[in-house]
Amino acid sequence: MAALAALAVLVCGRVQPVVMPWRPRRWLRAPLAVLAALLLAALTAIVLVVDSAPRVAARDDVSPADVARAVALARAQDPRLIAPGGVRTLQLSTRDIELLLNHAAHRIVQARVAVVLQSGAARVDASAPLAHGLWLNLRSRWAEQDGVARIASLHVGALPVPAWLGARLLRALARHDGAADELEVALGLLQRVSLRPGTLVLTYRVEGRSPRRMLEALVPPEEQQRLQVYVARLAELTRQRAAGSVWPLTQALAPLFELAQQRTDRGAAATHETRAALLVLTAYANGLSLEQWLAAARGWPRPVRLRVTLDGRADFALHFLISALLAIDGTSPLSRAVGVYKEMSDAHGGSGFSFNDIAADRAGTRLGELALASPLVLLQRLAGDPGARVSDRALMPPWRDLPEGLPEAEFLREYGGVGAPDYERMLAEIDRRIAALPLLR
């Protein structure tokens, strides 16, 4: 390019062309001026909106204590246990809100969220990655007004956005993610929002069919239709086996993923199909029926009850599937913490802390991450005749030499507890074994 520029200078220096000045016709001047102004405004907006670094730092510190807190909150607020007309109060700490918002934001756009709660006000910051190492940073301020939290100000990068427009954008985002029905139901139940230093207090009332509506709002109609397809396929597959017999996980997973690949080839979204297949299989392996929260599922085919196993063990299959389902929603830190929480609960008096269960958790998390990042690749690897392409050992790393059933005292003595160096070395070894599995690379 430099050589061409130099040549152009030499030529133009020797040959003096006769240049006639061009002026746009009068009737073109106004449109051209408007176009130039719009282009300048667009470039200015891009400069103001886009940043070279995220405002919110990355966090990967979801702990078993966070999971325990979430489980306790969910059990206490189970809408099925609240009598119609009952009023409940839910108190959420800054940490609780950040976990929930990061779960939702990471699922939608791989974003990060930070929250500051004050008396009568709150600040919510978010950072979402763009292409070429650029970031979109949002800063919103909320104010408590008459028992409702409203947007007081919004900045996208350095560009201020009117509060009313920010509220509309949030609703549009909810519709885009399929959460509009959930938002409508939640707002209909909400009685009061109170912002306090470090705490958000929600007061809500449950009326009539609200619990059922809350549960059904989590699954929009198009998702229900998708789930029905996989339930029907699962029922067809299980009818070929004797009730109560053992069913290796890959022999269940492969035909469901084959169906997901076929539907993807016809234009469906690969991630949505993979998630639906995993959800149906996870519920089935846990002995749950979708009828428990979807009224429409009462008329769907009913699969024969079989015992789903991974490398010969039913507990591995459950650990694997639950972690995969959590990870496909973009919550791999949460899915890993869920597995550790379960093992810590066992160490406190259950079956004991088991690193081989952790291996099943982390292998499932890896499959879920692949389903999120490269769903077509994963479908191609797993689809096909049941069991013909992969065995259970393609999903589960070598585990027989991993410590199992450790009581809490022994676990602490041998490994120092969660996060200690010896514990982290065991996790690193498990991750090394998973990374060696061709299917999960």
C-alpha cells in the first residue's frame, strides 16, 4: 500500500490533471447533509458505547455455601406449599442477587453482573463481550418509589440513555429470551419491593392458580412442544425393554441426540434441541415426571421405568446429567458448586465425600459446555445407533482409583477441605482425565 501511494504521488506530480470542481445539485445538498450527520452520529455513538475492557470483573467463586443458601431459599419459597392468598417475604442479599443475575446474564449473552444495594436505591453494572476484544458496559441506577424499583438512570458505555427507554429495553430483552411470561407472572404476584443496604426485600401474594402459572411460565409453549417430542421418543425407546432393567446412559443419550440432530438439520436451534433432550432424560433418570409442573404433559406418552446408569452406576448417571443440564444454561461455576455441595452434604453424615462422583459431575459439566459452545459438533459425535459409536467410558473418565465415601473428618485430614492444595490437586487430576476423553474435547 505504501508503494502504491508513493507511485500515485509521483504520477500526480508529473501529470497535472484538469479537475473540474463538483458540487452537488441544490436538491441533493439537504439529503447528503442529513446522511453525513447520521453517519457522524453513528460513529460517535459507537465510540461512546463500546469499551476496550469490561467494567465488571470475571468471577468464578460460586461455593457449596452459595448452593446451600439457594436450596434453602427455594425450599422456603416453594409456591406449591403456599396457601392461596398467603403473603410471603423473601430477603435476598447482594450475593444472592448477583448469583441469580449472573446466571441469567451468562445464559443470554455471556455477561457479568455486579450489584450494590443501598437504602432506597441500587446500582447494577453489567459487562458483555463483543467481537475483537471489545466490551459493552452498562451501568444502571434504580430507585425505590411507592414500593416499586424503577430505573432512575442508564448508561451504555459513556452514552446516557433515557430511563423510560431503558425500561423498554429490559422488557424487550425478556421477550427475546422467552422470559416475558415469567416476568408478567412475577410482577403480578409482587406486592412490594424494598431496597436496603446489602438487602433486597420482596413481598408477594399467591392467589388461586398462581403456583401452577409460575411453574408453567418457566416453560413457554414452543419449549413444551419441543419437550413433548423427546418424551415421545423416550417412551418409544423404553417400551423395547423390560421394566426395571438397566439402561446404559449412552444407549439413552445417543438416540435422543440423533433426534436432536435430525431436528437441527430441519432448521431448529441446536442448543435448544440439545437442552430439551437433556432435560427430558435428566428428569426421567431422577424418577421425575414433567406432569409435576406441566399440566399439558399429562396427555403425553409415559416412558417405562428403567434404571439409567453410567459405567454401571446409577449415581454417576444422575451426577453427570444434572451437571450437564446446568452447564448448558451457561452456569458451569454453579454446576461444579452443586456437585461439591452434594458431596459435602454426604460427608456430613451421608454416604461420604466421593471424588468419583465429582468426576461424574465435571464430565457432565464438560458435555454441557460443549452443547452450549459447539452443539452441532457434539450432536454429530453422539448421534447414531444406540451405543454403536460411544460407550459409557467415553463419557466417564477412569474413576476406580479415586477416593470414595470419605467421612468429613477423614476428608479434612487427607485433603484439607474444599479449596485446599491437596483437594485442588485431585480436581486437577480429574480434569486431566476428562480432557483425555476424545468425545469431550
